Amino acid sequence: MNYSDEFVAALAFVFIASLLWIAAKLMKLNVPLVYGRHDKGQYRIKIPTRLSWILMESPACLVFSYFIFTGPLPVTPPTIALFIMWQMHYFHRAFIYPFQLQVRAGSSTPLRMTLFGAILCTACGYLNGEYISKYAIHLQSNDWFYSPAFIIGTLMFLMGYTLNKVSDRTLTRLRKQNPNKYSIPYGGAYRWVSCPNYLGEIITWFGFCCAAWSIAGLTFAFMTASNLIFRAIDNHQWYREKFPDYPKERKAIIPFIL
């Protein structure tokens, strides 16, 4: 398939950024992207945490919507189904989740992290919206609803989405109960891993990739996995260092493996 130069450039940007992140983490370099419990206050320019979430996540929501509905291919029921999947995550993450966060007084996020996240979300929103609205000929037929790729992908998406949201709610309840300190989460998939919310998000986007049968979706899922796996490892190590009684049987993100 003949992709536009802009599409190929965006694909390359997201893929290379993912590879650089993986290389930096494997080489144990000091990557200047910190958040939450890992922020030691070394960055001067910061913005409020809720505003940071909105600025980071809203481009994925808005840019994706723009390209879906302005592309050359007609908007079909399979296209709408994928649009709903995408917005189930990103509309919530951009415009609802920031106001559900139990943030500590004065909580802030480094501006550089916010800007980098916004750039990546813009690129991923463009890639996935552009692919579906310009290159995904297979989505022009309602028969796609009955394809193994769409059925399996949708089931994966729903499973991952549910795991992500249930796990996030566990953390939100824990923060409400202990607003001034971190605590060990228990229950649900926390029985097996430290970051089931991250695992759920990875499954979500590989499911979306399968349902859309999209190279853009695959690149985005790869980026998500490369980011969240290392973040989960960092969180897992932090829990073990902070809490001597942290459950030893837990893994970081993949039950019984990692």
C-alpha cells in the first residue's frame, strides 16, 4: 500500500521513539520523564497534575476524531465501532479521569513530560485516524464485523479496558482512604501483578490493533507496551523498596513471568 510521506514519517517517529525509550531503559540511563512517586522535584517548570493530564491526553481524542471524519473514505459502521473504542479510552482519559484523580495538594507534573506526552498522543491520534479514514479499505464493508480479526480484537479490547478501569478504581479508592500516603493495593489482579492497570491498557491497544487490522494500531500498541512495561518495572521496584511486607509472589506486569 502506498502511504503518504507524512504518514510514514509519523510511523517512523513513534517507532523510533519507542526503540529509544527501550534502549535507554535497558542501558539504565536517567530518562528525564518522571511522574508521581518517582518525581524527586528536580524539575523547575511544572504545571498542575490535572492540567497536565488534559494537555497530554486530549490530542489523541481530538486529532483522531478530526481525521476519522475528514478522510476520503466514507464513515461506515465498522469505522464508528473503532471510533467508539478509541474514545471509550481517550475521551475518558482526557476529560473525565483528570477530575477523578485523588491528587495531593500542590501536585504537579514536569512540563517537559507533559509536552512530550502531548506530541506522542498527537502523532498516534493522527496515525490511527488517518489510517482508518484513508487506507483501511477493509472497513468499508459491514462484513468486517464477522471477521476473526474484528471479533478477537474487540474481545481483547473489552477485556483490557475492563481490567484497566477496575484496577484504576482500586487505586482511586485506596487514595481516598489514605490521601496523604501511598499504600499497597490488594484485590483483583493486584493479587498477581503490581500494575494490572498497565497490563489492561496494553491488552486494550493490541485488541484495537487487531480489530482495525492496522499498521498504525500495531505501532501504537508497540509504543504503549514499550512504555508501560518499563513503568511497571519501576513501580514494582519502588513498592518493594518502600514496603518491606510487599507480597513477594507478585510480578511487575505479566503474571508469573515479569
